[in-house]
Amino acid sequence: MKTEYDFSKAKKNPYAKRLKKAVTIRLEPDIINYFKTMSGENGIPYQNLINLYLLDCAKAGRKLSLAWKK
């Protein structure tokens, strides 16, 4: 290994903006169990399934419809 490296000609990662970002989110146990069950059926990690579901919602422009009960 070198004691020093020259990074003067280094290029920025063109995919850096597309990297996933770690976040903390609180989900109900039933939601997690649902995606974990789907994960076992499909062989895809449950975090990836949640990400794919949310991505699909975002691309389709789905809006949440809420009606508060009195």
C-alpha cells in the first residue's frame, strides 16, 4: 500500500444522487409482518419490498384519502 494517494484527477460518482438514503421510520408490527411474509414468498428482502411499494405509489402519484371520524 502506498503511504499517499493522488486524488487530484478523481471524478465524482455519477450515481451518487441515485443512492438510497437511510431513514428511520416507525411502522406498525402488522405492516412489518405483512412485508416479511411477502419477502419469504418472493425471496426479496422486506425493506426492498417496502421501498418498491412506496416507489410505485410515488410514480403513480397516488394520494392518501383520509376522512376523520367525529
